[in-house]
Amino acid sequence: MHILIIGAAGMVGRKLAGRLAVDGQLGGKGVDVLTLADMVEAEAPAGFTGEVRKVALDISKPGEVEKLVAARPDVIFHLAAIVSGEAEADFEKGYAINLDGTRFLFEAIRLESAREPYKPRVVFSSSIAVFGAPFPEKIGDEFFTTPLTSYGTQKAMGELLLADYSRRGFFDGIGIRLPTICIRPGKPNKAASGFFSNILREPLAGQEAVLPVGEDVRHWHASPRSAVGFLLHAATMDLERLGWRRNLSMPGLSATVGEQIEALRRVAGDKAVKLIRHEPDPFIMKIVAGWSRDFDTSRAESLGFTAEKNFDEIIRVHVEDELGGKLPTYS
Amino acid sequence: MHILIIGAAGMVGRKLAGRLAVDGQLGGKGVDVLTLADMVEAEAPAGFTGEVRKVALDISKPGEVEKLVAARPDVIFHLAAIVSGEAEADFEKGYAINLDGTRFLFEAIRLESAREPYKPRVVFSSSIAVFGAPFPEKIGDEFFTTPLTSYGTQKAMGELLLADYSRRGFFDGIGIRLPTICIRPGKPNKAASGFFSNILREPLAGQEAVLPVGEDVRHWHASPRSAVGFLLHAATMDLERLGWRRNLSMPGLSATVGEQIEALRRVAGDKAVKLIRHEPDPFIMKIVAGWSRDFDTSRAESLGFTAEKNFDEIIRVHVEDELGGKLPTYS
């Protein structure tokens, strides 16, 4: 089969390609061709024996995404997006990539399917940013989407399009709202949510990290491994079970920063925890106060989606997948 | 002040223009200019002493709606839409008018406001079609939007855009979800919902009407006069009270067909009721079974929106506004 990943150079895209390369199959069918599309050329995953096609393109330009669809991939993972902060800073760019790019993709599939019968599986990575405060303590799938960012607005519009194009029979789509990914590999970044990963990843590498909020802050997490698991399950499950409600929030773990720290202590000891420097930042505290804290994801769970059940697991996944199973020697 | 109505040739647009002409003011400010825009040239309302500008245009064509916005109207009523049945039959046309047309309008305002400060009030007529079955018995404003038509999808996307453009400060917007309008003036039409009006309007004119469903069918109604009242209130109320949740369901009356018929009997007598012919139509019965039955509109009511409280009132409004206060003599 032929799998297309749009947004293949991003963190989740790379992990997904890596997993598909290792598995060599999806839902029991061998993967012959893996097309990796992004603004920049993506890296080919290690160990893949099939054909890798790399395509650098701008999905917001008319006529570009048609080239990907013309090859009639069986499964399309649409992960490409301008992230929240940038979509807020650059209004036009956010709408161009996140809304127009998504619509161009869906339109290209519709027109290809009109030319000659074609009905790929489309997996769209949405976001919990489709919800906006004030929230109930646990946000269920039936809660309304009133995003407080342009990014969340664009994702919510993508969800609506996906559901309508699926209902009309142009493709078989599912939109999954990913929790905040933790522990995000790589360097500390300036994103307001960065500290959730930084306070674990840096001490696990023997480095200091800054915690800008109080330990009572609660948020919604899943590991990168779980995110890839969601995408693979979404690509292979029977979508009839969803009816026409094709978008849903993925399972995750609701935990406080204090619970994250205690898990770090259990896995890596007091010396790791001592590397966290408390430096309250009122600006970040204010942003984070408006974020969702917990979700009711019983629908996704009943459909077979699974995530970590505690933060010790999330940390162990990171140690296995990013650190070769090894912790540093703390002095 | 200058008021622009887009969709001015439609039933609600004509009634709105007529009311503004009679009032001569909106929110205490005199109306100097009334711009009536639609695909076809709209009729000027009777009795208006200000300037009427008629513009025939296709809002789905790039560069068209900019001409309307360049005149910097103070209030913009955006009522233009391809209706449900046509948007379902013609996928491209529905998205062109209902989504692209709405976005072109909002973009034109954004770019005009960037050129020179400008922040009009934008009143968008949305629809209860943003909701899709299965529903709770009463649909509240916090229920999620999972439309089962392309029309409902386009309206839900328009709502999201309106909220984001308002939040970003490009205009001051409100989206109001109108109930099914009853009694719709004019001739019986083929719309699946037509019978709700037909079974009252036709007997009130001494004519026969066909009822294709059972008397236990419950639906959500408001008069054309209430619809105009919602639009005027939306155009003048303090929108700060909405926060960023700029879209809401309007009040209405949840009534069964049997209750409609009993109201007709009270207002016009048994002879009027005898003009209703029961001809069950399984096709229409099936469509109507998926429609919403009742809403919790306490939010809209607390913000000052009001509608009829019983069907006798809805019928009386029709007799006053459409029949000059007179009932026929039944033989």
C-alpha cells in the first residue's frame, strides 16, 4: 500500500514515518510506498525497505497538493499546520496553511474521486485548541467548540470539512484531537507549553530546567509514542462505528505539575528533581490558566484508542525511545 | 447611519428592509442610507425617506463584496445563503456562496479596517442546521455542532470565522441561529419543511393544504416578525455581554403539528382545520424525524431576545402582517 504523510518533517510526522518503516505494514498490509511531504524535505526513516518519495511543497498554493493526490495514496495522514503561536502572530499565513491547505487537500481528493473511483482513508490531526475557556472540569466530545485562537478556529473548521466530505462519500475521514505531547524531544523551546516537557526532559539529560508556574497547574498529556499509536489506530479502525461524528478527543493523562515532578522523583531520584528551578512567570501563568485541564474521552477509549495511565509511564517511554533506556549519573 | 443588507431580496431580507424603512432609525440613530445587495436587484421598501442603493452581485466572486465594504456601512446584515436543499444538491455552489462568500465579506472588512480604522457591527444569520442528530431533547448553546448537511457545515464554519474575526478586533460580530420561520408567506414550496407553514397559511387563505407527517411531530418555530426582531436586537445590543462566544440559538416555540392545528382551530375555526388533508409521506416523515425538536435558549433570552410564546400568537402575527387582519369567509 501507499501511505502519504503531509507534515512529515514535524516531530509527530517523523515519529510516524519511523514507526511505519520499522513495522513495514499497516493494518496487516505491507507498505510499498511512503510519500513524505512537507515545506522542507523530510528525512527518510531508517530501515524502510520500500520506496520513499520526498516532496517539498506549500499546501497553501493552489495546484500543489493535487500532485500528491494524483498518485492515489491509500492512506493520507494530514499533520501539516502552522502552530498556535505563529497562526496568532501571522493571521494570513495561519488561514492559508491551516484552512486553505486543508481544503485544497480535501478538494483534490474529491475531484480525483470524481475522475475515477477513489476513497482513501484520511487521518487529520486536530487539537484540543478547538475548545476555549470557560470549560467544564472534564471536556466531553459533545462540548461546543469556541476556540480562543485562530489556530483552534482553523482546526475546528478543518474538522467540519472533514466530517462533511466523509458524509458526502469523497473520502473516509477521521479527525483526532491530540493532547499536549509530553515529553517532547529536542531542545527547550519558547512555546508557553514548553515547560511541561522541559522540566522532565532536561533533568533526565542531567540539565537544569525552569518551571514558570505553580505545582498545582493541571493539564492534559500523552507521549509521542501514544500520538503515533492514535494515528495508526485511526488509519486502520472501522470508521462506521463513528457514524458521521468523525472528530474526537484522544485519551490522555490529566496531571498536575506536582504529579509530574513526583513521577520524575520515582523514576530518576531526588537529584533529578533538584535540577528544576522554580521561577514563577506571571505572563505564562496567565496563559496557562486558560487551558483545558481534563477530558472525558470515554468515546475514544471505547473505540480502542489508548494512552498512558500515569506519568511514570510517560517518563519511561521517553527514556526508552529517546535515551536508549539510560539515565544520567547525577553528581 | 448606513445599513447594508446582503441577501436583501430574500424573505427575511425584505421584511428587515421594510421594518427599517418604517422605523427610519436603528438603536436611536437615523438611517440615512440603506444598501440592498443580492444576486438579483432587490425591491426598495415602501415609505423610506433616506437613500436606497441597490446592488446586484455574486458574493462568491473575488473582488465583488469589496465594493460594498468600501462604502463603510455602520451595520452589515449578512443574510445571503444558498439554502439547505440546493447546497446539498450542488456541492460547489453551496461552498462558493455560503463559505467563500462569507469569508470574502469578512476579509474585505479586515482589509478595510487595516487601511483606515473601521469596525462595523456584523449580524450573521446562522441556522439550527449547525446541529445534527442525535440530539438531547432540548439543545443548549453548549452542544456541539455536527451538521448533517453541507449547508449546516457551511453555517458552522461561518460562525467560527465570525467569532475569530470578532476576537481579533476586525469587526464586532454576532451570529444568530434562526428557528424555522413560520408562517412563511408566499406560495407552498417543495421544501421538506414547507408543510409547517402550508397547513396554516393555506387554510387562513381559504385554500386546502397537505399534511405529510403525523400530528405528534415536534419542531422549533418563530414568526417572520420575530426573525426581524432578532436581527434588530443583534444589531443594537451590547456585544461585550457575549464574551467571545458570538454565536447563539434564538428563542422560538417548540410545538407539535397537533398544537399548530389546535391553534388554527382557536383562531379560524373548524372549517379552516377541515382544509388540512392528511396524506402521510414516508419520505418526508423520515427526513423530519432527524430534525431538532426543542432548544434551551435561556442565554439568548437573558440577552433580551424574544419570540412568540404560543402558536395562537404566531398565527395572529401572520393575519396582521400578511392578511391585513382579515380571515376569509369559510363556506
